[in-house]
Amino acid sequence: MYIPAFQLLLFGTLCVVVSSDINVILDNTKVLAKGTFTNKLYYISKSAVSGFTQAKDWCAANGEGYPAEIESLEEFAFLESLVKPNSGLRVFIAGTDAQKDGTWVSQRTGTQLNVFDWSAGEPNNYSGPEECLEMMTDRAGKLNDIPCNNPLGTFNALCEKDLF
């Protein structure tokens, strides 16, 4: 009984130490919100980005991360909890259906995405080809399909960084 508890304590300590080291790399003045879930650090850019490519570049340059990839309902709920408190926030996350409409894959890995909580009526290609994903606070953190480059909107990047 004591060994599993000790292992859990050791694992938790390791997570804290590793995430402390990541905080040194991440400039907190450039981050709107951040948090850890399982073995990953998530953070939202303070500065606006005009498209997915710029979001990807911002994540890489700030913390060496990449746009968040939703792999489970629990992870999605955690990301919603990061986004929701920031009124009016719209964040780019990983996901595109550019190759086949309606088949969403990660831009980084090409892995098919299967976890969605779409806003009502989405995805809809409302303004023409909308081949990227965003989470929106005014839609309770739910997903929306948007153009991958949208200079008219104000978006932030929601980044993910593997801790170990």
C-alpha cells in the first residue's frame, strides 16, 4: 500500500520539477493563461495572431510548443477551463480539414482528430473554405471552423508543450 502512494508522490514531484523548468523557458509576460494537464503544459498567447501559421510560429518561438491538439474529452474540458475565463477570446488550436472536408487531422502529426464539441451549427464553412479550428469564449469554449488565415479577426494561440 505504501509503495503505490510513494510512486504517486514521486511522480507528482517530478511533474512539478519539470514544469518549473519549463516556466523558466516560457516568458510569462507574453502569456494570458497557462496550466498543466497530465504531462503537458498549455498556454495562451497574449498577443494576437492572424492565422494558424502565425499561431504555430508563436507557439514554437515562445516555449517551444505547438498549437494544442485535443486527444480526449478530459483534455478538451481542461482546455475549455483555460479559455472560458477570458471574455471574447478566440484561440487557434490544431486541426484542419483542408485535404478532405469534414475529416479533421492535426497539422503537426497528420493524426485524425476525433474529439469535438462543436458550437451550434458548426462546422459550416460560413465564409467559404473554413479549414482550421478555434475555441471561442462567447460560445462557451466550443469549437468553430474558420479560415486558416483571417487577418480581419482577433485570435490568440492556444499552445501545448510536452513536459516529458
